[in-house]
Amino acid sequence: MNRSAWTLTVILLAFGAILLYAANPFSESDSFYHLKTGELIWETRSIPQSDPFSYTAEGRPWVPHEWLAQLLFYGISVLGGLQAVVWFAALLGALTYFILFRMLIRRGADPVLSLLLLFLAGFLTLELWVGRPQVFAYLCLALLLFSLERYRFGGGVIYLWLAAGTMWLWANVNASFLLGLAVLGLYLAASLAKRYFPRLGVPGTLPVRNMLLVLLASLTLSFLTPAGYQAFLYPFYIRPAVAALKVYEWRSILEYAAESEAKVFLAEVSLAAVFLVWWLGLRKQSRDPILLLLIAGASVLPFISARHAGFWPILAGYPLALGISEILKPVYANASSKKLWGGVAFVFLVFIGARSIGFPEMPVDRRAVPVAAAEFLAENRIRGPLFNFYNEGGFLIWRFYPEEKVFIDGRSEVYPPEVISEYFEIATAGKDWVELVDRKYGINYFLISYRTLSPSVIRLVQVLMQRNWVLAYWDDAAVIFLRNIPAHEEAIGKYGLRHVSPFREPGDITPEENMAAAAELKVLLERSPESDAVRDYLRAFLGTRSQ
């Protein structure tokens, strides 16, 4: 094989690997309310400005800052179902990395080494490519960086128009467009520094007038959204709510430093920062204050919120691959080209093979999303009001709206402090539990994600059982407790669990309960034959009986 054939082979393998690792199943609920919102926009030909999905915050203001992404995702789902949404998000991921790859090739970086470095830089964040509007933000950041760098190093003014158009798109798909405005502000500051402080050594061409005009144009276009000025204030709307709700992805990555993936990511960020400070700041031949400051910002973002980790490889991957490629050029220039190309191809083949062997369940991870629990509710005509945990709300909106509305979901900014307070009061079985559940909201059933048995979940279950609520459903994703009322009599009679539950050890079942417990487990297995939790419980139950 000649050089061109090897390069093409590595390119195909690299983007095949990116596509496979960026194809992630629906494993959390927020993706689903985006699909339902897109459906609502399409069917009503209008963009909701207030909450239609919950009964606790119905009619409260809702900033529609992701409407275009939601509409696009819904359109894809209509054409090809949820599977198509998964692969569409993966294609956006591959396109984003292709844009970065093209930037590197134009700067003279080795294509084979660049692909390897880009893949390794972004590997840990490829799991973030899911059917949520944030993936459009990653693509827009790459497009913006491409436009500005292409203009800086010889491109025409058309690239500034592309940058402004990208900002309009970004402002209509995700509120993180504020990051894009910050990037444009940095390039304007660099153009001023290049004019008035030439000793700083800002490379490229950056006329102040043009950079000011593109920033002003982008700012103006960012207002052309249904959210208007409120999109600029969105971070201030959502921060208090996510802090009160303790939303996982909005916490600093330092809170997860004990987890292995977080450790590797933090080590990667730290090593890259050290190298790039030297390459872009201290080394005169490659000094580039713009890229250095971009890397500084990208490295800080995950410490503000773990959800921002996806921006890091986009901003860091380009200069990182450029620098390492330049340094290693003499090494691989003297090495056997076929060995180098073959080695990189082998690395990608190993990654592709590993992903193919352990490819996740598609398109929905039923162990994390309460798909079967929702089917149980629909089949047995169970009606609310319901109480759900925060993480399940989005899926329940998608599955049941408009027939049912949720207590809470991932649109944190919609819910006022008093509703959040009441949510925790119910979820933790607080002193006002009876007043809220029985009188204020008249809740008829609880859908609870139980796999993390925190003290508050155990306390809630104890209160439900003490007040004669009946456990009627149990699988890997959720349990359902029904209020013991005539409307639920048939479902309770057929599926009610009085002797077995994930909150009771199999060894605590008395000999007198054996027959009844075995009968309940039989019904459970018929209902949820693929449930690992139920099968494990059955094995433990049989093990205690045989002793």
C-alpha cells in the first residue's frame, strides 16, 4: 500500500472508531423531554414559552433556548425512530472531529498522527454525544474555531460570515452560545493586542475592524431567537435551581475526583496544560497567546461544571495535536512509514473491536430508563397525579404527555424554590409528607429509581409501606408504589408484592411466607424476565431455602 492508501485507511478507521464510541444509547431521561418538546413545536406550530409538562409548575415561564435542536431531534425520530437519533448524534460527533482534523491538515500537521491524538484527547468525552442539544454546541464550537482560525491564517472574509452564522445557529440550539461570544471577544482582544502590543507575538492576520464587526454581528444574531434576551440570562435562571437540586452534571468535576474516569481526565488536562503552556507560551517559535488563553478557559470549564468537559477536547485537541505532531515530525520522518501507519491503524482496530464486543444496548438502556415501568402503568390504566424523582421526569413526559403530567423533571429552571422544597420533603419523607401527598397534591402512585439505596429512599419506602401503599412493580430501573384505593384494586390484586421487594432481604422471608413469596417472584419474572435485579433476588431466595 502506498502513502495515500494508508492515510485513507487510517482516516476511515479513525472516524469509524469515533462514530462507534459516540453512538450512545438513551441512558438518562432528559433526552426524552427534548423529543417531546420538538413534537409539541411541530404539532402546534409554536414554541412553548411556559411549562406545559408538569402539574407543579404548570404555566411558569420556560426559556426556549434549545427549540431548534429539539425540533431537529424530533424530525430525526419521526424518520427513523430513537435508533436514528442515536446515530444522528454520533454523526455530529464524527463531523465535529472531522472539522478539527481539517484544521490540523491546513496547518501542516501529519494526518495519521493528528487523528490518533484527536481521538485520544476526546476519548473520555465521546460518551457525552447523546440525543441532547449540547451536541450541537460542541459542533458549533468546532465550526466557530475553524472559521476564526481559517480567517486568521489566510482565509477570506467569508469565514467571518460563517462565524456569525454559526453563532446564530448556536444561540438557537443551546444557551452555551455565550461561550462562543467569549471566544469571539478573545479574538477581538487579540487583534487589539496585535496592533498596540506587537511584542506579544500574536500570529496571523486579525484586523481590528473586522473582528469588531463579526463580534457585533454575532451578538445581534444571538438575539434572533424565541428566547430573545432571556437566553443571555439563562445561566442565572438555572444556577440556583441546579444547586438546590444537586444536579450531578452541574457539579464541579472535583466532586467526582475519586472516580477512575475523572482521575484520567484530570491527569490528561493537567499534562496537556503543562505541555501547551510551554509550546504556546514559553517557546518563542510556536507562541500563540490566542490558543493559550483558549486552552486556559477550556481547562477551567470542567471545574465549574462537569457537563462542560465536552468542550475541552475541541478547544485543546487542535493545538495539542498541532504541537505534538510538530515535535514528533523528525522522529516519524526517519522511522518506517509503513510501521507507523500500520501501528496507528492497529490501535484504531483494537478500539473498534473492543467497542464492537461491548456495544451497548440500543437505542434505550432499559436498566436506567423506566421503559417497562411505563408500559406497566399504561397497560393497567394507572392514573396520576404521580410522584417521580428528578431523573425520571423527562422520560415520563415523552411517554405520557398530555395524558399525564410529571411532578418534576430535568428542566430545573422551571421549578420555583417552593416546589423544589416540596419535592425534597416528599422524596425524603419529611414532616409535611402527609399534607403534601394526601391533601395538596393527592398523589396516586410513586415511580421511584431505587438502585442507589440512600437513607432517604429507604425512609420514603418505609413511610409508603406504613401507610398501606402497595409495591406493584419492580425491575432494574424502577419500582412503583400504588395508593391502596378502589381504582387500583385490580392491579394490586394481580401484581401486588407483599412478601418480596428490593427493600427486604430474601433471608428475612419466613417459612410461612415461602409459598406466597415464590408465587410473587413467578409473577415478577413473567412481567420482567430480563431483570437482573429480580433474577438475583430469586437466586438468593432459593439459596436461603436450600440451606
